[in-house]
Amino acid sequence: MATAQAMCRLFTFHQLVTCTMKGATTTTGSPRPSLPAAERNAIIDVIAKTFDKPLVDVEEKMRGCLRHLRLMHK
């Protein structure tokens, strides 16, 4: 919940539904832009430190949030 709230505060709705975490090619083959690196890394660091979670877990949660928002927007 905290991850999704932080993402919604730092990124625009357009960024959340059109970007990937790091700009990788999607499963459909079309590349998407990445979320701005500075903001993305800030969220990951703060959430990981606040909730004592590994960075990898926070990144996975962020990817899940992006997927969920993209599916809801379709």
C-alpha cells in the first residue's frame, strides 16, 4: 500500500500506465520508457529502509503496481 501511494504521489498517471520500471522491452515486444530513475530509486530506498525490506522485494512490488494500473487503465 505504501509503495503504491508513494508512486502515485511522485509520478503522473500517464507515467504509471505507460512506463516500465527500467525501460525494458515488454512481452509484446514494444519498448516502453522507464520511470524517471532518480524518483524510482528514491522510492525504492525509502520504502526498503522504512519497512526493513530488501530492495528486490520493493522493486517487485513496484512492478506489480505498474502492471495492475496498466491493466485497470485498459
